[in-house]
Amino acid sequence: MTRTDPFALVLTFLGGLVLLFIIAPLLSMFFGTPLNDVFATAGEKEVLDSIWLTLVASFGGTLFFAFLVIPLAYILARKDFPGKRIVNGIIDIPIVIPHTAAGIAVLGFVSRDTAIGQVASSLGFEFVGHPTGIALAMAFVSVPFLINAARDGFSAVPVRLEQAAYNLGANPFRVFFTISIPLAWRHILSGFIMMFARGLSEFGAVVIIAYHPITAPVMIYERFTSFGLKYAKPVAVIFILVCLVFFLLLRMLTRAKKETVVKNTSVKNIQ
């Protein structure tokens, strides 16, 4: 297609509308928020604490579940078993259900009346109203992103490389850690980033588990309902900027990791 091709022009126009739909509200918010308000809000301890809590809870939940998700993703990519389609369907359930309903489900699982809640109480804390509960709520709605990305990554790894490693005498653990994970690492890290980013933005499930301590999305909502748009916009601008910075840094790490893996990964790793 050339630039003067009518079909290409139509596609470009429609694609431009989509990009405008994404960019225009953000630009309107950024340019419509006075810098003085942004700087003043950035100095508020309550705002900084809420952003820090959101980052830590989302990253902690993502990191914890990554150790459980990666083996599951490998099984789904490499093994056939009865009910596999059902398992794949279950994985996507948190994406399609309302997130307030997801919060209710998580609350019913970790409240003080449940076995898990009683174990937490014996350890001196409760999930409800606690950063750990916030991390669980974030992870529940975002874990499908990591599972699906890791599964696609393992599926893309050539089986012949793993078989060659087995033929050279490597055991399954060594093949998994020296062949499968390094070659699928870019997909895994991309899924990690998406799960982390989705957790940052979660509101519905989190507000059911813990209104306090308050996360950044909950604070934005609270200030909007209590004081109006003008008071909520500075917090929204700051939080979006923080999310963009972390997202770009992690994306840069993904590209750097890809280049390293391409250079260093080969069957020689298991010789």
C-alpha cells in the first residue's frame, strides 16, 4: 500500500481516531491541571504514602504469584491433560467478572471467619484492611495477564531444543531453568509488567478489601466524590506519571533482557 492508496488512507484515519481517543483525554487532563496544584499535591504525605502503598502492593503480589504462575504456564504450554480447556477458561475468569464482585469473592476467601483469615489472625494480622489483602485483590484481577503471556512464551520455545538438552543428559529441572525460561523470558517479563500495571490501576476489588490503608486509585475516587474534579485531578496526574515512569523502565528492561538472552542462550548451556 502506498500513502495515496485510498484503503491505506481509510485505515490511517480510523487508526488515528483510536489514538486520538486514547491520547486526547490524557492531554486534556494534563494541560487542564495547573502545575502549582500538581507540585502542592506531590508534597502531601498522604498522597505519597498512597502511591508508595500501591506500587509496593502491586509489585509484591506480582512477584509472589510469579513463582506459582510460571510452572503452571509451562504445564499448560507443554502438557495435554483432561480438562485443559476448562483450566484455560478458569484462568480468564477474573478478567471478565465485575471487579467489585471479584473483591467480594476475595473478601469471602480471606475474611477473619475463613481458615486463611484465622491463620492470618494467629500470625498477628488480618487480610482485610491490610496491605497483604490489597496485594491479593490486585493479584486476583491481574494474574491472568502473566499466566497467558508466560504460556505463550513457553509455547514459542522450540521443543527440539529441549529434546536436544535431554539427549545430552540434562534433567528436566536443568532444561527448564537453562533452556525454557531463558528463551521464554521476554514473554514472562512482558506478562509480569502487564500484571504489575493492571494491579496498580485496580479500584473495585481493592476498595472492597481495604478502604484504608488507601491506595492511589481509591484516593482519586475519594477526592473526586468529596471535593470534586479540581481536587482529584492533581492526584490523578501524579499517579499516571509515576505509572508511566515505571512502565517505561520495565519495558526498557525487557528489551535489554531480550538482547542478552539472544546472545547467551544456546544448547551449550547444558553441556
